[in-house]
Amino acid sequence: MNAISEAHSEAPPGKVRLAAIGDLHVTEQDRRRYYDMFHEISQAADVLALCGDLTNFGKASEAERLAEDLTGCNIPTVAVLGNHDYECGDPDTVASILRQAGVTILDDQAVEIDGVGFAGVKGFVGGFGRGELGAFGESAIKTFVDESVAEARKLENGLRSLRTERTVAVLHYAPIVETVIGEPPEIFPFLGSSRLAEAIDRFENVKAVVHGHAHRGSYEGRTMRGAPVFNCAQFVVSERFDRPYALLDI
């Protein structure tokens, strides 16, 4: 698995080229903001992964603007939602609009494309390593941790359902601390959870993990077992590659 930083050449034989981007934050006022980018991605990659925060407030009208832009994309597209897509309390409508635009929402299904498996979830907060919050004390804390555990379990189930030799995990929240470094340390626990990495590390066929959310984080790191993790928030990727999306050969 390689990160492609320069020319938009074809993927090497036997490889699938993945374009990944997170944190689009599409608003009602946006018109064709990303249309040309999606068209460019279609020429550069075989598959597109959208890593959450696709809308700014989770409004149906915002999802419709994004769906219009996605008409510029003619390659298979997979996605997970982010916390911003839940803000208005109607993530199902956001997901439904994107499905109608041809996007596979991974939260409720895994999919195989050109021999590569894709599974994903939004994820949740909770912290990393020794700083990970445990289910102890008040019922509100236990409910909080239950949500984090449930997202990790859902990811594990999606990965287990795949029988591909190469698999990609698509997330919004970060699974490791390395890719949130650059953000204020005080908010690290709100940027992801090690429970997601623990689920990923149960599967040796995970060749890449892509996520967003940490706008000022770091581009890459690895899980404890060595699975490569890429923070594909467009702000992070733009600084590294002078374009808002990452290109990865899987």
C-alpha cells in the first residue's frame, strides 16, 4: 500500500487506487463547490471514500447540494457520516439522499469493489491508550462509553463480513492518537477512540484505514499491529499534497 503524492498515473497492476477525503462541510449556499474536484478524482482513482462531515449541519438541503456535486463522479463511492451530519438529528435523511446519488453508506453494510473490501462506521469519542475513558461511575459515563463500544463492535462486524485479501476501513473519528497530533492535547479524547483500532487489529487483511475529523491533525500513523492510518481531512491533506484528497494504492 502506497500513498501517491504526485502524478495522477494509473494504479500499478493488481492495485486499486483509492481517493479519500473527509470534512467537506457542504452548506446550503454551496453550488458546484466540489463538482470539478469529483470529476478530477474520477480520472485519478478507481474508488472514492468520503470520511464524514459531508454536510455542515446535517440538513437535507446540504446533502442535496453534495449529491448534485457527486454527479461529477463516475467511480464507485463509499462513505461514512460524521458528527456534523448528525447535528440536525436526521442523519437517516442525509444518508438516504446520498444513497440515491449512488453512494454506498458503509455504516450498515460492507462492500467489495474490484477485489478490495470496504467497511466503515462513523466511530465515536473516548480517548486513546491509557487515557481511554472506561465504563465506571455515573450512568451518563456508561452510556457515553457504550456508544464508543457499539461503534467499534459495528466496525468489527463489518470487517468480519468481508472475505477479501485486501480491506480498507473508512471512519470519521480517529482510531489512533498519532493522526490527531497537531490538535490541542486537551481535545484528543474528543477526536477518536482506541477501541476502533482494537477492532481493526483483529484483521490482518486491513491494508489501510482512512478517517477525517481532526482538521489540524497529522496525516499518517499506524495501529499497534501496523495497519497504516491516514487522516484524510481535506485541510490536512491539502497542506501535504496541495490538493484536498489523498490517493492511496491498495
